[in-house]
Amino acid sequence: MENKRQEFMDRVDGKQSELIALTQELIRIPTLNPPGEFYRDICEYLENRLSTLGFTTELVRALGTPGDSQKYPRWNIVARREGARAGECVHFNSHIDVVTIGQGWTKDPFGGELEDGKIYGRGACDMKGGLATSIIAVEAFLETWPDFNGAIEISGTADEETGGFGGVAYLSEQGYFSPARVQHVIIPEPLHKDRVCLGHRGVFWAEIETHGRIAHGSMPFQGDCAVRHMGAVMAEMEASLFPALAKKRTDMPVIPEGAKQSTMNINSIHGGQAEPEAGFTGLPSPVVPDHCKMIVDRRFLLEENIEDVEAELRAVLEKVKSERKDFRYDFTPIHSVIPSMTAKDAPVVTTVAEAIEAVMHKKAEYVVSPGTYDQKHIDRIGRMKNCIAYGPGILDLAHQPDEYIEVIDMLDAAKVMGLALAELLTGPSPQN
Ligand SMILES: [Zn+2]
């Protein structure tokens, strides 16, 4: 086994130029989301690549999911390679979409330039580098252990950056992540090559609207200013809610440190006259705002429950109402995700942690992501609990200009992934 493991790792090193080329080619397919472009193209590219490795491939369109249209169909690919005999299935899931380019690039965002051992481009680290890494890992694994047990699956899925409804959520509903079909899931998000990511915090988004009465701005006493009412809401949040959130600490190993507590972001506030278009040189008109809307983005912990999170926000509004004349509001929850955390002794966790130690000669670090990713759907809809994120790259680079992935990190992570496969899929078959 030790010889085999060394043989496998040497094979990965021998595939360095193949890994670079694959990553570059994936970056060069500009799968921007929104709107969700070139999904079909990248799925067909992956289909060709994985077919040559003996995978059976399925292209699945998430018909009717948010954003799916004739112009921007939500395509996904699921590829499966059966082993020589019965056993468990290990699934690598990567999202194929990338976020908008943004300002500040010095490299071509879709060029896949290689410089000083780094490959640059939108999606290089989040997460086409991770996808390429898993493919190269599987390729070297198949050459080393051709008669493995069970099965290997690789999927490329749509829309993770916009909630995953046309991707992993849809596939989960169709049974692709049911425990009967898949026993271990690894999501190669860029959490760093020596970390096992167990899950993520929860999310609760709501819209708060305050109501007023329109009037001429020279006689505000004849109206009722909705923006001032919202100011009172914010003052109460500062006085009671934010300090209370800062006191809620979690035992989840969330990174970075600042996210080891409950947090809330005020995502936006709009009240009164809309921002004028760029170039408009006129003056605003004098009007008392009759409504004001705020979107809040509350991130919560495993130790909290979503009903309490909602009740806490409602309590802020009720307190303001009890103290403030004519205060009227609406409160509308718009989105929520329950926290997900895989047990530290789950088989996929211990296997990947051991592989990290073997490759990196240091203990694996266990982390939880401050934001969510597709694990939520695999957990809630797929009912598959044995799932982690493990992949090369630095999370802080995701969504930034000049995003890159280091080739050495991809090689190391490919070795970890392949050794984990060897542990789970070779040796005596569990069925024998
Ligand atoms: Zn990602």
C-alpha cells in the first residue's frame, strides 16, 4: 500500500502540465453568473474530458428553476465511473459558475495566465482550480488503482453563487445526492489545502419596511417621515441587537475569528426619492418620504434556532413601536438557510484529515465557513450528512480582482483527494 501511495503521488506530480492546461481551459469558458452564461459549453467540455476516463455522463437541465430560460438554460453535468466490484460512492461536487469580474484587474480575467506558479482568472480559486484538481486526482487514482471498489462521481453544477437552486438543490431533489446513491461528498471549494471544512453558519434575510405619509418638504409636520422611523429602528439595533449578537459565541470552528459569533449586515436602505441617474444635474424635489425599506442579512450559529433569530428582529420593531408615535412597519422574511455541520468523526472527515497529514506532514485543521455553499442542499434536501468542503486555494481571493490559484496547492490537494479515494475505495470490499 505504501508503495502504491508513493506511486500515486508521483503520478500526480507527473500531471502538472496537464493540470495547468485543464485549469486554464476551464477559466477560458466565461461562465458568468448572473446571468448564467456558457453552462452548456462547460458541461460539454467536461463531458468530453470525463468520457475519456471511462465515466458515464449525464447532462441535466434544471428546468424552471430561478434564472432558467431558453437564453440561459441551467445545465449541470453528473458523471459516474463504476469500480470493479460493489462498494461505496465518493462524489466530488464543484460549481461551474463564477461571479462578475469587477474592477481592478491587471490580468485578463478569462485568460488563464500562468505566472510564477499561479494561474490567474475569474474562478481560478473559486472554484475551477478545485474542479481541475479533483479531475486530475481521479485520473491518477484510476491509473494507480484501476480495480477499485464502488464508484466515483464528479459533478459540475450551476448557480452556486446565486443560491444553487438550478444546481445542487435541483439535483438533490432529483435524488442525485441521496445516501442510497452517494456515501461521501467532497466539495473542492477553496478552503485551503490543509483544512477540512465541516459546514457553514445559517442565514436569515428579511425586509423591513417603515411607513410614513407624503407631504411637501417645507412642511414636514404635515407628513410623517418613513426614513426617520427607520432611523429609530437602526438606533434600537445599535443599542440592543448588535451588542446582543456580539455576545453569542459558537463552538463551531468558524473562520475567520470575527465570524465565531452571530453577525448581521444591513445590506441596503432605500427611502425617499430614488438616486438620480448618472449625469442628471437637476435638484431633488422637496418631498417627505412615505416609505423606507431595509434588507438585513443575519448569519446565525448552530446553537441558535431560526425562530429565535426572527423573534429577536421582531422584538426590536415592537420595542420601537411601543415608544414611537405613528410607527408602522412590515417585516418580511425573504430567505433562510439552516446551519450545517458534519460530525468530526464522520468517515469522509477522518479520511481526508488523515490524507492531509500524510501529504502535508501536519495535522489537519477543522473549520466552518462563515458563509454558506452547496452543502446546505446536500444536507437538507439530499439528506446526505457525510459531506465536507475540501479544496486548494485561499478563500480570501475568491470574488477579488486578480484572483489566482497556486499550482503547488492544486498538486498537494490532488494528492490528498486521491489518497482519500484509496482509503475509501480500495482494500477489501465491504460487501465481500
Ligand atoms: Zn465557490
